[in-house]
Amino acid sequence: MKKILALTLALLMTISLVGCGGGGSEPIDEETVYEWALSCEYSAENHQTQALVDAAAMIEEQTDGHIKITVYPNMALGDYTVVYGQVMTGDIEMCANPISSQYDARVDVMNMPFLSSTFEEFETYYMDKDSYMWKLFEEITAGNGVKLLGFFNAGFMGLGAKKVEQEDFAFLTGTTPKTVLMRSPAADSYNLTMKAMGYNTTTIPYSDLYSALQSNLCDGWLGGSGLVNYDSFRDAIQYFVDCNVINESIPVLMNAEAFNSLPADYQSIVVDVFNQMQIRVNNERQEQEAKAITDMEAYGIKTILPTAEELSALRDRIRGEVWPQLASSLGQEVIDDICEIYGVTLN
């Protein structure tokens, strides 16, 4: 934790010096127009994409047309691993997508189970600029020549399944060995979490998941929220276990040199607008996830919902069992810092 704070302080001092040297200190040039591309991985209709489009319109209006941002949905500019590299170099100015661990292994901290499990916790642990997660990603991205502008909440992952042995939350998320085979992303945090809940797993590619469910190559999956399960898999599943086990968060990012080249007034506008948008996306997602549960039930999908006590018991057990096992990939210092912040005593 001390290392993060020290590095953050050094980063802030560096930014201040850059500002004194010209970045953000120049007066507004009425002739200059900044034209940027913003890549995102979601469809044009997705509420996160719409938030980006609205952010671009607000920024253009508030800068009197001096900043024009074009949003490219559906990964039109390339896969997220490629796009982030291009934001680093400035070939693409902005993006809203995950960061690959090839750039820094610590970004996989975002896949840890139960870092946040409610939309209120997401505000505290991600969106607050004094939070550990914000400061950590600010440090990581600054080291890559990228500026962090916000986190978009893409929901909390549950279990979608064709069949279950028992329609009981405590059984389905407990330690009892299960007979169903569940698809899980090929990452330690997911596989260890599923193992802690007694599931056997397979790493079928996401693009093949729907057909795999239809052809009985797997019985269910972890990796999507209620909304994702309803929108994309409602004809392939019969159950949804709403366990909120892993939060999907999408960083909004910008090339640091492009940001630092802006006049101070424009920098403030960009920061303020994207802060508004991360709040908006979090609120919208909460409403959409609640509606998805209702829609699934109306469609005939059995939703298995926890009591507050059941969810708390699952959270505490998974943190205690899984978090220590992630030290080898994330580093013991990161695990220790997070445990200190969350008040978790590891087993």
C-alpha cells in the first residue's frame, strides 16, 4: 500500500511539472481543432456506447467545437489488446476496453472475485479517485503513456445453466462437488472461484459458447451478468444463479500526450464529462440488471437469488480461499494491500 501511495505522489508531481512546462498551460487557440477516435468493444445500441457518444457530444459542445471525438463501436478499430497498444502510441487517441495483462500483470486484479458485488460498492472501490483500484490503474496506465478517465460497470457475473442438481443457492455456490460441467474464462481467478464452488470447468471460447450449450458440450457458464445471460443466452439456459461473484469493469482511457496537449480548461471538461458518464453507466446498469431478472423469470428461466446472509457468506468464503491463491500471478503486495483495504484476514 505504501508503495502505491508513493508512486501515486510521484506521478502527481510529474504531471504538475509537465503542466508547468506547457501541457495544459497554453491558452485556448481558437484555430485548433482536436479530432480523436474512440474505440469501444460494444454494439452501437449498448448503453455504454451510447454514453460514449453522448460524452463526445457534450465535450464538443462545451469546447465550442474544438474537440471532436468519433466513437467506433463493435471493435471496428481492432481487438482490445491491439487497440490499447495503439492508444499507448497515440495512433488511436481513446478507448473503452479492458487492458491485457501483457502490458502489466497487475491489471488482472480486476478479475478477483468479490472486489465489489453491489453497484454502491462499485462507486466506492472503483469510481472514487481516492480508491485503491483507481490509484493502481492510474499508476499502471501512466506507465504506459495512457490516462485513466473512468470505469464503466458492465455488471456482476452469475451462473447461467441448462440444468442444476438442486434449486438452492447455498448448494449451488457451496463446496459440494457438482456433476455439471461449466464453461469458465481461461484465467486463474475464474477457475479457482469455480473450483471453490465445487464445479468442473472447461475453457470453451466465448464465441463458441452458445453452440456448446446447445450441443451439450457444457452445461452452463460463468462470465456474464443477468443482462448478458438474458440478451445472449436465454434460449440456451434454464437457470440463472445471481451470485455477483466477479464484477466486469471497463476502463475508459486516453493517450496521455494527447490529453496533456490540451489547454487546462479543455482538460477539465474531458475529465468532468467522463466522470459524469461513469456515474450514469453505473446507474443505468443497475436498472438494466434488475429488469433482466424480471425478464428472465417471465421468459421461463428459473432465477435463483440469494438472501443477504447467503451472499455475504459466499463472499467471505471465496475471498478467504481464492485471494491467497492469486498472489503468484498478481504479487503478494497487491493481495496484502487489498486485504488491508477490505479488512480481510486470509486463512
